[in-house]
Amino acid sequence: MSRIIILTAGYGEGHNAAARNLATALDAAAGAGTARVVDLFALASPRLNAIARRGYLTVINRLPRLWSAFYAWIDRTRPFPRHLWILRRERRLLAGMIQQEKPVLICSTYPVYAFLLEQLTETGTISAPYYNLVTDSISINSLWWLPRCHGWYLPNVESARVITAAGRSPTLLHTLGFPVQPFFAAQTGELQPPNLATGHNPRVLYIINSGSKHAETTARLLLAESNWEITCAVGRDQRLRARLQKLANRRRIPATILGWTDQIPQLLMTHHAVVSKAGGATTQEAIAARCPMIVNQIIPGQEEGNYELLRRHGIGALAPTPRAVVTVLRDGFAHGGNLWREWRHSLTQLTRPTAAADIARHLLTQGKCHLLGDPSPVATTDVTPRENLRLSKAMTPIK
């Protein structure tokens, strides 16, 4: 089969993680080179993209209220496609790429690209079907569903309900999960944390992200719990790593202090709980690993839905202060881990570790249908902002 192009962007790790994992699954299913991951923003304007990414990180970490207002403004005013001229470089680049490579199918993990694809379809530049792979849960911006496409891949039923309430046909919604690394599916049933009921010490993983609030205070309180096995992943902050390592060395039960690591999947599957902000990729990986998540930070907008998904299913808790983190974990591990087992059981209902392979198979099937001259239908909608708000309020959330 011809190459499948997967479009992504570096504004949030969830988009890139979904694109990488889906590409891996497509290559595994149809041969190396089947999928190509492309970040049009990075290719079209490398310097501007780097500045924009730094600005994005600064705003979400230091000015969350400003970001929340901006996120809501985009959702409400819907600047695209009328202001799509801003992305003229990306549009030209995408058009040239499509003409040169003639992909049989295109999948986007970043919402803005669908507007470009819709425009290129109208001008006859592209005839291949294109899909949106939604990386957010529940708090889904209108950018995801406004432009026409041949279908949406959703991480969970709750998110599919939001898109349906926005006026999209349920027949175009494929609730196959979030594409996590194949490691999760391969190790399901093989890797798991020790049994708390037999008296084993709880294992807690703390993932410190850039801009995490109270990171060192939280880590110190966790390391003060002498009966817990602690693993801290501090990223690239070497000074913090050195300070925490000194504390770890004094413990009766040694703790593991990691810098940047690619072992997060293994760690999630072998720890009883993870403390982290509600990032898209981290939340979905924790679900895939059936590792209850204690959310200590939420970026307003896209991450609110990630925590809401956990809340609706009674998994973990929101703990915005260091002491709240420790209190929630103590409650979870008390009485032989009774509450922790409830959390883990609830995760079993959500986990979809084979999502990447499932989405890949579906995409390959759609690609073959297109080659045979049977393209999928394209969704349209005329739902107004007020109608969408009414529909959203009318939805009955899953309890």
C-alpha cells in the first residue's frame, strides 16, 4: 500500500505520542515505511515554530488563566477557516507533499490540519480520505470537529458523546482508544505491581513535568514515607535530581531517582500509583497500564477532560497540594489497599492497550476501500455555538 501520512504538531506531547505510536503500528501491520509522521509547523517555519512552542509552554505553565481564556476563545469564536491564510506556508507544503507522495490516506493528530485538508479537497489537490485522531478527552475544542473529514478516532465513549452532541454522525466515530506504545499490549498480564494484600510495600511513581508546581516539596514528602518504594522521574533537571538523590540515599528503603527516561511504560505497569499532571499521553498511558493516577496539576482547557474522565470512573483523585498527594495515597493503600483495588478495577473498564494496532487495521481497511473506489463519506455539520452548548448540557454523563 502507498504511504500513509500522519500529521502532528509539537504543542503538547499527546499529539506526537499518538502519531509515533500509530506509525509504529502501521509499519508493523503493513511493512516498514508505510507511515510517515510529519510536523508541518516544524518543516514550514522551524525558527518560528521553536519560538511558538517555547511561548506555549511558558503560557500553560506560568499563565494558566490566560491559556484557559485563549482556549475558550478559540472554541467559542472558531477562527478557522476564515483566518486559514495564517497557515499559507503549511498549506503549500502540505499540497506539495501530497502531490509528490500521493498518499492513499492521511491521519491528523492535531486539529488544525483538518481545515487545510478540507480546503485542499475543495480545490481538487487531494482525493485521499483523511481522518482526525482526537487526543483529548471530554473537553474537546470545536477545532476537532468543525472541519469536514471522513471520520474521527476517539479515546473513549465519553469523548464520542461530545462529538455526537456537536452534530457529527455516530457512524463516523470510531471509539478505539488512544494509541499507546505496543509495549502495553505485549506486557499485559506479564508486568504488574506486587500484591498489597500480602503486605508488600506500595510503589509510587512521581513524574515531574516541566512547570510542575511544588515538585520538590511533593518529592520530599513522598520520600519521607519510609514504607513506600518511591521512583521519581525528574526529567532534565539535574540539580533537582542531585538533591533528591541525597534524600534517597538516607532512606531505609532505597528510592530511585531518574533523569530523562524512556522506561515510563515499564514503570507505570510495575507501580501501584502514579503522581503527575493530567497530560494527554501520560493519562492514557496510565490507563493502559491500569496504574491509578493522582493528578496534582491540570492545564486549563485540554487537560480538564483528562481528569474528568478519571473522576467519572472513580479513579485516583485530584490532589493540588503536596500534602493532599500524600493523604490520597495513604487512603488508597490503607487496609491492604482496598481503595486502590477499586481504582484498578475501574481502570480495567477503560484500558485499551491494543488501540494503536486497532486503529492501524481500521485505517488500512479504509485505505484499501479508497483504492477500490469506495471512499468513506465525509461528515458535515451546521451546529451553532449556542446549539452545541445546549446539546452538551443535555448529555447524560456516565456515572
